[in-house]
Amino acid sequence: MRAPISGDALYDAFWPAVFAGLAALVWPRARWTYARLWAVFVQGGAQLTLGALILSGA
């Protein structure tokens, strides 16, 4: 039997996705392009993690 995933894990994936998405949204496109791209990748990774947690029944 699998150990249940705590509900806090959902929030631990949700909030970084929100903050990284907001950072990518307000980041200037002309300056620090790689930092903005990094924020988009962090957001995508956090969203994939959150989706996997939800689908696993957390």
C-alpha cells in the first residue's frame, strides 16, 4: 500500500507555480531574457508536479 501524500505537498507545488508565473509575466522581455525563461521553466515544472500530485490522489 502506498503512503498517502500530504495535502501540504499540493500547496508546496501550487505557490511556486503562481509566483514563478507572476515573475515571468512582469519580467521585462528585453532585459534578462534567460532569467525570464528560467521563471517559465520553474512554473511549468511546478505545474507538472501539481498535476501529477492531483492525479495520484493527493
